[in-house]
Amino acid sequence: MSLETSLLQKIDNTTALLHAIATQYPPVTIANSFGAEDMVLTDLICQHVPGIEMFSIDTGRLPEETYRLMQEVKRRYGISIQAYFPNEAAVERYLRAYGPNAFYESIKLRKACCYVRKVEPLRRALAGKRAWITGQRREHTVSRSRLAASLSFLSASRSISSCTRLRWS
């Protein structure tokens, strides 16, 4: 199988999965971090399944390049991506107690920072959604190496998570 044929097959398979998710589990959303995987999904969604909502979590520590790409995506595709921010009071409490870079000091402080800046905003972003699409791949980290290639239920939010890019490597 040629590389082009393989790529077209992956695009068709991913688009079919996106259509199935959008049809069977509305409302659907995608967490967009503006990384390479998410940009592939953004393009496929905008071209083939425009009913899937997109959101991003702005932790307050994103690089300038991410903000420029957010604007470019908005301009190119004519879409709105809902930004979710950490609770200001929670960030202030964390910073007063530990400082701006305390997440480098211990796993406990890293988890606390991630909870404030990522987990809590993610919970708000997923409220009322039945399905959540991510661009995660098994190769990203050791903890993601066990990701399932199919839909899996998230019991806490009663949502469905789909990692559509697991087999793209």
C-alpha cells in the first residue's frame, strides 16, 4: 500500500468515526490544544463534520505561538473556539502558597497546578457534553501507552471519550 493510499484510508476512517460520534452522541466537543494532532482533527472536522464544537483550555501559561495559531484557525476556518480559563481565585491561592514554578518542585505540586489550570476548566468544558474527542496518541507519554483505540465511557462525567488518532503513528 502506498503512503498516499494509507493516508487517504486513515482520513476516511477518522472522518467516518467523527461522523458516527457526532450522530450517536451529541452534543460532541473536541479539546483543541493546537498541536499537530489537533490541527489534523480541526481540518477534518471543519471540512466534514462542522457540527462538532471545539474548545481550548488556556492555562495562563501558553506560548505566544499558540495564541497566533488560535487566531489563524479562527481566520482560516471561520470558526469560534471556546476558551476555558482556570478559576482566578484558585490560581491566586496556588501562586501565593507555592509560587509560579512550584510544579517543578514535586509531583504533588505539579498535580495541584494541573488540577487548578487544566482539570477544573476541563470539567466545565465537558459539562453537558456526551462525547469528548481528543488528539492523544499512545506515543505521547508512558501513561498514554494504554489508551484504548475505541470509544470508552468516562464515568465521572458520563461522557464518551474518543482518541481518534491512536493508530496514526
